[in-house]
Amino acid sequence: MAILNFNACFPDSIVGIVPNEEIDLDFLFYALKALKAKFLSEATLTTQYNLNVDRIGPIKIPIPPIGEQKEIVLNLEADTATIDKAISKAEREIELIREHKEAMIAEAVMGKRKVK
């Protein structure tokens, strides 16, 4: 899924959605992202997944008032920012551990570290 900031044409295997003023674009993105598994279950699969309006049109998305949509987006962005920060920290720690492992291997191979 993606939000485009330009006009586009889509082949029959992709569905483009243009929201009206009653739907916050970011809210719609999160709602569609939450329905990804449902969309994939509706897609036909040959060499790639294919979606069309006939297959996903009947899927309903609850649309609260615009103010509530914006509040949901703000809360999601705050929560996911915290999660993303934790993921980033964990990934950096993993990278440091890998670097330490590589250094230990190099020291052992060069005879600078005793191996038991």
C-alpha cells in the first residue's frame, strides 16, 4: 500500500482509492494496512497477487467522524514511534554484538585470543 502525491493510472491488478473530505488520508492508510491480510485472502494468485474492486469492494471499513480519525492517527503515530525507536535500538545492539563476534573471530584466527 502507498499514498501517492501525484495522479496515476492503475492496471487491473491494482486498486486505487481516492478518499473524499470525510476521510483522513492517514487514517485510511492505517485502516487499509490493518485489512491487508483480508485483502490478500481475497486476491487471486497466479504469478502475482491480483486485486480488483469486485473482490475487495464488499469489505467494509468503519469510518468514525473526521476528528476521531485524526485522534486515532495521532495515537497510532505516537505508539508506533515508541515501537520504532525500540526496534532501532535493538537492531543497533544486534549490530554491535555482530561486530564484537567478528572481532573475536579475527583475534582467534590471528592468534591474538586464546581459544579453549
